[in-house]
Amino acid sequence: MNETTVCVVGNVATQPVFRESASGPSARFRLAVTSRYWDREKNAWVDGHTNFFTVWARRALATHVGASLAVGDPVLVQGRLKVRTEQRDGQNWASADLDASAIGHDLARGTSAFRRAPRPETPGSAPVPRADARPEPVWETEPPGEPAADHGPRTGPQPVAAGVT
């Protein structure tokens, strides 16, 4: 089956709307994607046209979208592009939807802290430790002006992960 799979980088434009239905959870939000280009005359970056997409998430992804995203967050969305056309009040309208398979914060524009969602347990069973479970890193600060043992000299306090190999 041929499908148009895309990866889009933009900002969350509307608060995600979460719904629980008989077919499972779903969430949707609008994604604003603005092109930027270098204007030689102004000697500055300039915003171009903004495209808006409706992003749809299903099942566990929908639950995590509701708990993780807010308006203005920079995100990457991968999924299937669906262009819909319809006629309303005698006019033709077109809209672009993304049926998301993956959504994440754009780490080129900020930081994010990942928290693994707990697995649902079956009644009467004990939690099973995951083979890939890692301890949470503990962030400490080195004293100012002291060089790091393996990273060379530093000019001020820098975050260092303690207990992480």
C-alpha cells in the first residue's frame, strides 16, 4: 500500500484535545509550520508562509500527547499525510491531517526530560523489572574553575552526571 509518510517540524498551535472512545483514546492538536529564509537585503532571518496541520494521535501516543505537550512547544511529528477536500457553503475547502506514528520535542530548540510510562499490569501479577531499565541520572555541579578530569578545563559550574557510565 502506498502512503505518504512525512516528518514535520513545527510548534504546537492549539491545546491538545484528548478523547476516550470505544475504539480507544485519541488526541488531536494543530501544528504550525513556518518556513524561514535568510533575507540578504535585511541581513536577517525572515519568517515565510505558515502551514497548519491537524495532528491525530491514537492509543498510547494519544495519552502521552495529552500529558506532554502544551501550546508553543517545538515538536517533530512523523506520520501519514492525508489531504481532505470538501465543499462547504458552495466553496471548496482543503485541509491537511497528519496521522501521527511518532511525536517528540525538538531538542535543537530546548531540553526535555523523558519519563517512561509504566506498563499496565495484569491483575494479580507483580511488576516485572525491565531489562533496559536505567537508573535516573543525578546531576551535580563541579566547583567553579576546577578542570574536569576527562573533559578539559571548564570556566564555571557545569552539569555532570553522577553514577552514569
